Amino acid sequence: MPNETDVRAYWRMGGITHGAVEDYLYSILPERDATLRDMEAEAAARNVPIVGPAVGRLLYQLAGMIKARTVFEMGSAIGYSTIWWARAVGEGGRVIYTDGSRKNADEARRNLERAGVLDRVTIKVGDALEILSEQKEPFDIVFNDVDKADYPRAFRVAAKRVRKGGLFVADNVLWSGKVGQPADRADAETQAILEFNRLLYASPEFMTTIIPLRDGVAVAWKQ
């Protein structure tokens, strides 16, 4: 199992925040509970994509600021960000977890149960965008963390599923700084993220800000 220094190094995406500043941001974070700490160590050891504690706190804060009770999560992996959302919505709140991997979903179920929030989470295995498109009611928050090539399509689906006054939040929108490269040299995933970011900022429905925390978090408020 990696030590604390190795775990912190795992969060650093490179190309966005000065390394010393990023180290500082993680060094001042309050201690997480044992469930989250163990998940962070597992993610670093196995290279599992999770948002990490700094972004996790941001997600919790955003949900609290708009008193969110319903969250749809597109791309949930082992349930790390799901726990932050589920704790934020509180008892009686609802979070929908989605992932294409049954193995991930089974591991997430165990983590959610250990964290004491399984009763607030509905676990669905399959294509997150298809599952979201089938939902009848709008959500307070839709969180996007699917495969990057699907980001533009994720915007088009999610925009219709966020309630007025709600939030559309997306991770990895600065993509290790690759968004700053010349567009004609960008790979397909980077091109998809560039298009996604353009769609967000061009949308008259959303007021968007990209926060350069970890790998970049887009926060779009539906007006």
C-alpha cells in the first residue's frame, strides 16, 4: 500500500498548478475518515481514477450551497465521489451511481455500505448517458466524469436533465494542461474536452466557470 507521500503524488496531474502550490493545497486538507483514506490509497496503488480529497470537498460544498437533494453521477468508478455527494445530500437525499463495469459497481457498493450511505444511492450499471436520458425528473446536480471522448455528448444529454438553478459539474476539463496545446496537435480526447468547454461557455442556459483545481473542474449554473 502506498504511503501518504505517494498518495499525494497521485493527485498531481501536472501542467495546471505549480507543484509546490498543489502540495500545499493537499497538505492543509483536514483528515478524512478511514473509508475515504483507504479508498485514496487503493486508487493510488491500482491507478483507479477518482477525484481525490480536494475535489471531493468542492463537490460536497457545491451540493450544500444549493441544498441539493438529487445528484446524477455519470462515471462513478469505485464510488469515491459518490460518497461525497451522498453525504452532502443527507438523509432522504438521492444519488444515482453509474458505471459500465459490474466489478467497479460491486466494489462501490461495499465502499458505500462501509461509509454508511448506501441507502441514499441507487447503483446502475451500463452506459451513463443512456441511463441519464431515461430519467423523467430533473436533478439538482449532474456530475460528468465519463470517458473524455463522450464529453460533448454528455453536455447535450445533461443540459436537459439539470433543473433551473441546478448545477452541471464536470471533472478533468483541463486534462493535465493539454487544453493549452495548439488545437491542431491535440489528440481525440483533448479535442473532445475542448469542444465540451466551448459548448459550456457558449450555452445561454449556463453560467460557467472552470476551477483550476487538480485536473480542472467545470461548474455550470443553469440560469
